[in-house]
Amino acid sequence: MTQYPIISISKVQKYLKRERGVALLTVLLVVAIATIAAVAMATRQQVDLRKTENLLRMEQAWQFAYGIDSWAIGRLIEDRKENATDSWEDVWNNPIAPTDVEGGQLSASVADLQGRFNLNNLLKEGNPSSVGLDRFRRLLKQLDQPPELAEALLDWIDADLDVRYPNGAEDETYINRQPPYRSANRPLSDVSELLLIKGFNAEVYTALRPHVAALPEYTHINVNSATAEVLMSLAEGVSSDDAQVLIDEREEAAFTDITLFLEHISFAGKKVTPDGMGLDSNYFQVNGDVQIGRIRLGYISMLHRPKEGDLHIIKRNAKGFLMSELMLVRAGTEQDDHYTWLSVDKKGNPAAQASTGTLDQLAVEVKRKRLMLLVPGSDVLLTCVEMPGSKRVPASAINFALEEQLADDVDSLYITSGIRLGGGEIPVAAISKARLNTWLERLKEANLQAAACLPEALLLPWQPGNWSLMEEGGQVTLRAGQYQAWV
């Protein structure tokens, strides 16, 4: 007969109590994990919803922006049919006041770029223009800025490497700067390039900005729309009172004969050359501001209206954040924790010279400015993918189309896409999650937060049909398209 060990009732009760305690802890742990997972999923869902909403609103804002450009083109075409001159009395100078649209508001205006001094007029047919140089020197003088800056600008845009002593500057001046760079030796693509040139600091740039433009060819000054300072630069000795008389007269009726303009009493006894002066304009600027929901888009388009042929858009630039000042921060390397930053005001103009230092030093200067992180071009893939159809393309389809261009696994990358371009292509940017997270963690440790990240290669100037190239520290960056660049 088999005998079994006798177990006391008290021992059994203790065992069952212990098991119930473990079971209770297990249940609590499962509930905690489920709660954390639910909160995480709900948070992720809210973030995805907000991101989707922002992308939708931004696309809507750009569609309104394209509509503003079409409105401006129509006004300029209508104006060309009405008269052969261009002045502030023309139909294109009727701005769109803040107007309610579906989901938001928009406003727009058109400016005559030939009413400003074209900085590229310092060269004519590849050679220095004495007329352009004299006028730019006088403009600088009128604005209480050093006239000798004209030589530094001329060295920047001419094709040679010869320094115009004592005030010029070529590569040997710029390669000693931090970071080093070379002189462009080509015409300016944008007025903001002035900040790269010897002697042109934020104060000079701010003073010049309303009175200058960077146009892609030699152009005349439209005397019917020129600012008072530009009119005063036409000849030595033209006073502010003389310029005001000209402005008052053209407000009554635009000048229609350049000879009569030159014979005006304001130029009596002054040596004025008709070279580089005219009564009409071919280049205009559209200033648009669109707000859809929480998204606010400000942008600038340059339009070219040739005497013959169709009017077309040369370039279109977003102004960026408009609600507050912006701090552009150039990311450091893994070995170097020093960063370079530049403060930009609400109008997109530099508010001070660039600074270099640690993130703790940056934190002192940021204050209430929004921070935009500039990511090195070598760490970002910028390309375009062709996707059929016209509807929104799912992220999975874009990732699949990119696989052949990627050296890393798709899951290890952050991939973002932009608005479909006119040719059907979709611009795409891809960056390592680990690399981007490293920068963001560094910022977080310094109590900083990036409002957005931007590939620094997209800061290079670009115009259709042209490439921009930058050499820095043995590394060459090439921008070949609106959303395409290689390092």
C-alpha cells in the first residue's frame, strides 16, 4: 500500500496566500504595461494627426501661394497692354489686403525690383562699369555707409582673382574666416550674399536692403519707381529735396520721356548720364503671406516680364517663420561640440553677425527665438522620386521607391517628403535616426529645442538652369535643383 506524505492545512493556506500575492502583482504589472502602451499609442496618434494636419495645411497654403503668383502675373500682363511705362500708379501696385479665404487668410503685394539699384550692375558685359560703381558709391554714402565697400563687392562678382587694393578682397581674405570659403566670382544670386563679403555687416545690409536687388542681368533703373535714395545716387549733388520734387512730380504723372527727365530742374548743373536709366521694368517681386489654421507661410517670388515672350517665375523663396525671430544653428560634428549660429529677424534679414561657440553659449543668446537646426549636407540624402498619379502618396510607397538609392536600411532612417512638383516628382529627404537623435539630445541637454531641421545644402542659392557649388574644408557641396543637392 502506497503511503503519501501528510501536509498540514496551515502550510497549504500559506502557499495559496503567497501564490495569490504573486498573481496580484502580475495582474498589476500587466495593467501598468497596458496603460503605458495605450497612452503611448494615443500620444503617437495625436502627434501623427497633428503632423498630418500640418502637412495638409502647408500644402493648402502653397496652393494659395501659387494662386497669388497667378494673380500677380495677370496684373503684370494687363499692365503691359495698357502702357509702355511702369510706375506706382499702375494696376500691379494694387495690393491684396488681408482677405479671408477658406480656413484662413492671405495678403499680397507686388514690388518693382528695377526701382532699386541692381548690385550686379557693377559689371557690364563682364567688365567693371564705371557708371554702376559711381552710383553704388553714392548710394552707400547717402545711407551713411563706407563708399569703399563697392570695391569689395566688385571683387566678389568679377571673374578674376585680382584684388582691387586697398579695399578689395578675394580668396585670401575669406579662406582665413571661420568657417572658410572662397569669393563667388560670379554675379549675386540673392542680396543676402552681401553678408559674406568683406565689410558688409548686419548694419550695412539692413541699410541697403530696401534699395538694392540682385537681378540676373544688367538692367536699367526705372526712374518712375526708384526710391529717393536711388534717385539721389544718379548724379553727384542730387539732394533729398531734389529727389522729393521728382517723386512728387511722377506721382501726378509718370515720366514718359527719359530726355525730359534728364532735363528736369532737379538735375540742373549736375552731370547726369542716361546710361542705365529707363522708364519701364522687366523684374518684379511678389510678397505673399498666407495663414491656414496654425500654419503661416510667407514667401517671395521673383518674376521676369521680358519685352517679348511669356512672363515667368525665376525663383520662389519661403520666408520661413514669421511669428518670431529665428536662430539658425549649424550642427557640430561628433568630434567637435562647437556650433555656429546666426540670428534672423521677422523679415528674414540677419539681425547680427554669425557666432561660434558651445551650446551653453548658444542657450544664452537664443532667448525667445525659434531655433532651426541646419544639418550637414553629407548626412542627408536629398532627391526626388517619380510617383504616378496626383493624389497623396503613402510613406510606404515612397520608402519602396527610395530603396535602391539608400545604403542603410529604411527602418534606420527618418524619411520625409514634400509637395509634388510640377513634373510629378516628389522631393524627399532621408537622414539617419541615430545621427539626428544625437543632435537633438545635445540640444535637449542644453535646454534647447529645435523647431525644425533643414539640410544646409538648401541654403545655397539656386536658379533654374544653374548650379551652385561650395567648397569647404576639402568637401564640395553641389546644389543642382530646388530640392536636390550632393556632397
